[in-house]
Amino acid sequence: MEEATIHAVDNWLEQQLIEEDPALSEALATAESEGLPPIQVTPLTGKFLYLLALSVGARRILEVGTLGGYSTIWLARALPLGGTLITLEIDPKHAQVAQKNLERAGQADKVQIKVGPALETLPKLGGYAPFDFIFIDADKDNNPHYFRHAVRFSRPGTLIVVDNVVRGGKVINEVNPEPEAVGVQTLMRESRGYENVTGTALQLVGTKGHDGFALFRVS
Ligand code: SAH
Ligand code: DHB
Ligand code: MG
């Protein structure tokens, strides 16, 4: 299919289904003007995460990889009064932009950004567990570690979403795979080792090219 058609369809679906939203548009504009890489989830995917979290009645959400807080705002909006979201970010500049964006979106009171390498901040989150919904979207080579902690911090019914499991097909590269592909391959293999974890994955095409996400449920 033509790339132009894929983009046009994404834009059309977005117009059909995503209402004008100053807080989210401003979050994107601020992220761009502050020089953050434009790698946040698309509006359609952000709303998909929001609907998933809302559907499972998530009260405690964990996110690994904050960037400018775009996905964070979508997820925080799924929380009921008194709900909490912990989001992990290694880059202080990203965290600062995200904090500002969350404040403008009126979501800052529900969200705590923990700044540092997630390999250091994540193991310390036992006091906030169990989480009801977990979104893993940081450095892909560490995905197996993040996934192990995510399962440990889950309860029966927790959903775990892992972004970027396709990367234009790089993920099936068995000969000399990139570290990020190894991360996804290892995560997939290890996920089968848990008798209480079952998952699937969907390929996506859209304004972010060809990628996809995996969805796991802990029982
Ligand atoms: N979830 C965001 C996008 C995240 S992009 C959204 O959709 O809006 C990935 C983020 O992970 C970047 O901000 C990057 O700085 C951060 N990151 C990379 N390595 C990390 C690490 N080791 N620990 C925590 N965050 C990391
Ligand atoms: C890219 C996309 C992502 O969703 C992400 O989390 C990291 C990088 C990218 O397109 O490079
Ligand atoms: Mg991503």
C-alpha cells in the first residue's frame, strides 16, 4: 500500500475519532519546540491505551519511558479520582518537559515522574505495586528486564503493553539482530515461561511507519 494512503487514513481516522484537545496538542508542540524526538505514540494509539486502561478500571498505572508525557496524559486521564501513575524517565530534560505538560493538562496531581535509569528506579517501586496497567516504552534492549519487573509488580488481571515490537520488521532478524530486536526476541521467549502470563501482538501501520505493540495479561 502507498505510504501516502496509510498516512491519509491515519489522519482521517484521527479526525473521525479524536476530539480537538488543547492539552494534548500543546504537549506535542512543547515537546517539539524543546527539541524532544517526535517518537511519542500517535493520537489513535494514545487513545487506544486510554481505552484499555479505562476498560480494566486501572487505579495504579506504571509507565516506563515518559518522553514529553504525551502517552502519560492519555493514561492519566483513564484514572479515577485517587488513582496514581508512576512514570520512569532517564533524561531530566524530558522529565521537565513532561512535568510542565502534565501540569497544563491538569494531570500532575496523579502522576509521579521518577528520574533515572529505569533499571535503578523500577526495582524500588514495590511499595506502589500491584499495578493494574503497565506500559513499557523506553530503551528496547532492556525490555526483558522491564518485563520481568512488570510481571512481578502485577496482580491477576494486570495488562502489560510493550511498544515497538516490530520496528519495520527488524524484530525477526535472527542473524546479527540489533540490540533492540534482541530485547524484543528475549522478552517474547521469556513471556512464554510464565504460566500466568499470556499475550498477543499487533502490527501497526500509520504515521509512525510500520511497528506494533504486544499486549500481555497476567492471571
Ligand atoms: N511513552 C512516550 C514515549 C517514550 S520514548 C510517549 O509515547 O509519549 C522513550 C523514552 O524512554 C525517552 O524519553 C527516553 O529518554 C526514555 N529512556 C530511554 N532509556 C531509558 C532508561 N534506561 N530508563 C528510563 N527511561 C529511558
Ligand atoms: C521510536 C518510536 C517509538 O515508539 C519509541 O518508543 C522509540 C523510538 C522511533 O520511531 O525511533
Ligand atoms: Mg514507543
